[in-house]
Amino acid sequence: MIEVTALTKRYGSLTVLDGVDFAVQAGEIAAVVGPSGAGKSTLARCINLLEKPTSGSILVDGKDLTRLSRRELRSARRAIGTVFQSASLLQRLTAAENVELPMRYLDISHSERVTRVRELLDRVGMLHRANHYPSQLSGGQQQRIGLARGLALKPSVLLADEPTSGLDPHTTSSILKLLAELRDELRVAVVLITHEMDVVRSVADSVARLHEGKIIERGSVAEVVRSSDSELARALLPLPPGPAPLHESAVWQLRYERPDVDPAWLTSIGRELDTDISVLAGLIETIDDGGAAGRVTVRFERPLAAAQVRAAFASRGIHATQGSIARADELEREPEERQEALVRSAA
Amino acid sequence: MILATATPWSGVSSLLLPALGQTAAMVGIVMGIVVALGLPLGLLIFNTSPRGLTPHTTVHASISWIANLGRSLPFLVLMATVIPFTQLVVNTTIGIKAAIIPMSLAGIPFFARLVENAVREIPRTRLDVGIASGASVLQVIRTIQLTEALPGIVAGLSLNIIAMIEYSAIAGAIGAGGLGYLAVNYGYEQFDSHIMISCIVVLVLIVQIVQFGGDRIVRSLTH
């Protein structure tokens, strides 16, 4: 497991990370999200000690990595495997040689290395590509090799820094599935740094939102999407744009609060309140704990007392709010899009 | 009227072949020294730079300055300037031995810059891969920088060999022998057109072969 406490990083007078703390247990995937510029990459580089934190501690298996000498750090950091953005494979080494690379820095015998490389390549489904060079592999295949390389030294913590950036949705989901399998089988603690909310929703157990160097919101993914309408919650479970104006008083925003919401609520509530209900927009998904999470916008076709409506929904595990809630897509935007948006607003 | 007495074509090879051998020896020895010293120097220049593995402003500025010094003088001037040093090291100022010193002094910084450029092309995250896996600085240099930059370094090597062939011809002026000496003394001074033409043809061929061979190797190393 890894425990980060009061991690602070300053460059001169600029504070990039300001007292960040979080802990990830073995067998847990913890996502850190935030817009670009929030300090995500600096956090990643501090966790694997590529940058020395200004203050704070990083405990991996009870050992504080920030207090070690250079020499001690060299061996201790092997407890953290890193999966880099766009895989960052060495172009002149084959897939197998890339996976073997971290083992070459240790006194691991050749035969042992060969066996381990085969195991790892097999685990990520890339054994048939062992002798291919990165330029002969697709982005998803390269990232599988990157995952295998990150696991080469049997780390207890796996740091994945934007592991799916630049991959198409199908490849992304196959990489995430693999990540979840590795978490369950190898019981590694995974720190997943990403700006993609789909990624968080489909694979993370917990999520922390980084904003201007601080973690301002956190919780298990299920908890966050079911218990609040915070910006993170709305970004995680975004409501698609609805067709009707959302300011009418007959419009209600619904949020699933319990994992076991009866999917037939629409009919049963319509019957109970004796009204037709129009569904204007909605997103209902099964999340990691196996239960449902959802956000739906509905409109009642006959005037009703607000208290009555709230009670009807509450009895079915659904939280209802009259009127509209702003959409939160800021968190998820790509850096380039943000740049463009900034340029546009400046112009 | 100037009477040109050209060496008969049949006699050209007896002059040309030894000269070719001398050029090859000079360039060969110089390249050995250039690689042995220029490669570490290039790695040092890059790795002490802000983007390197062990940034060090003062060291970087000093060695960078020295490397530029070696490249700023025209070769003929450099050769004359370092005569006292040449005398000190090889105890003579003429011949192949004497040519090797200024050629190396010109070649080392040239190659160092080519190595630095080749290594600079490697994206930073690929170096991070090594560091995050617990590699030492020397291990990162050996397994990542040199491995990834090899095609670039080989391309630099052919560039450097060609430059050294050119310098070896200039060194003919201090009696270093070789093709350049032959072309100047027989072809130019004695109007021996057969020798002149032969030297030109051989030099052009060598440069083409080095460049072609170098490009082939670079291609085979690039994946």
C-alpha cells in the first residue's frame, strides 16, 4: 500500500502541490482527477520520486521514500512500478526487451529474466508480439507492454499516469479491464492519474479531485456519484443535454442514491402520483460495486406538490431536486480544448 | 608554354595505392581517438545541461565553451596554432603522426556535438523509465541513451569520417601524406593531370561509399 501525507511541491514561489494526502490499499484502484494545470503530472512525478517533494512523506510498505539517501532510494523505488503516458517504450528494443529492461538493473539471472518476461507478456496477452518493435505495435498493444514493464519488478504500487490518453474508446476499455484484472490478481495498489471521467467510472474504486494543488473532494466512486451533486459527482456521471428548457418548475433532476433502485420506478411513480412522466435526459450505469448509478431529468405533465414528489422518489432510493443543475464538464476537457476555449474567450 | 608531364596511367596506381593506405591509416587512427574521447564528451555535455541526467550549469558552460573553441578555428589555422602542442606530444611537426594531433583536436568536439544532438532527440520520459526502475545514471546512459541514440550516433560517425578525410587532405600541407598530399604535390604543383583526376575520383568514391554505407547502417538500426 501507499500513503501520501502532506505532500507539497514548490518551484520557487510557485506552489504546485499543497499538502496533498491520500492512501491506497493493496487491491485498490484510486483515481486522481483534475483539469490540466491542477498538478496531476507533478503529483505523478513526486510519487515515483522523479521529482523530490519539497515536504511531506510518501510511505510505501511502511518505508518513507522521501527520507532515503540516493542509493537507498534506487532500490526502494522498485516497489513502485510506473506505467507512462503513451507507454514510452524504447524504440530500439523489442517488446520482450522492453519488459526485461527494469530487471537488467538488478542482479537477476538471465534465465530468470526470460521466464519472468514470458509470464508478464502472457499476462498482458502480448506473448505473440514478444519480438516485435514498438513501431510495429498499435497504441493499445504498446500500452500493454508498458503495463507489463511496470510490473516487471513485482511492485506493490503501480502508478499509471494517463495510461489511456490517446487511445480509442474500445482500446481504452480493454486496457482498463486488464488493469482491474491485475489489481485483483496481483493485489497491487494502483494510483491512476487521469482526466478522463469514463476511465474513473469504469475502473476506479475511489476518486480524489485535485484542484490547484489541493485535493478538494474525495470518496469511493459509488459514494460520490450516489450521495452528492458536487462538481465531481456531476462530472463522473454527466447528464447528457436534454431537449427541453430545464427551468420549468415541472422539471426534476433525479439522482440514484442507492445501488438497488428498482428500474421500474418510472411506471410505479407515475401511477402513484397519477401523472404522465416525460424523460428528458438520463444516464444510468452499473458501476464498479455492481449496483446502479444514475442521473435522470424528468418532467411531470400535471402540477404536483414538491414535497409529495420528493417523498415518492425518496421511498425508492432516488434523490430529487426541482429545477435544473448546471452541467459539469470542465474537469473532463482535454488540455488542447481548454486552450482553444481560452483563446476563444480571449478573442 | 607549360609542359605538363603526366604520370602514365599504368604508373598511377603505384602512387595512388600507398597514398590511399596513408589516408585510411590517418582517418582510422583519428576516428579511434575521436570516438574514444568525443563520445564521452558529448554525453557529458548533454547530461550536464538542464535537460540532462545530472544538470550542472558551471560544468556544462565550461565544457561547452571548450568544445566550441575546437570547432571555431578553420582547420588550417588550428593546425598551425597547435604546432607547439603537436611537437610536445608526438615529438615531430611533420608527417602522419603530426597530422593526427590537430585532426583529433578538430574531430573530438565535432563528434561530441553530433553525439549531444543525437541524445537530445530522446524524449525525457524514456529516460524516466530507467530512473523510475532504479537504474543508476551510468545504467541509464548505457541502456537508454546510447541504445536509443545509436542510429543518430552512427549517422554522426559517417559525417565525421567524411570531415576527417577532408582534413587529412589539408594535413597534406604539413607532409602528412595521403591522397590530399598526392593531389597537391603531383596534381597541382606539377600539373600532373592523371594523378589529379585519379585522386579526385578516388576521394569522391570514398565519400560516396562512406555516406551510402553509413545510411544503410542507420536504416538497419532504426526500428
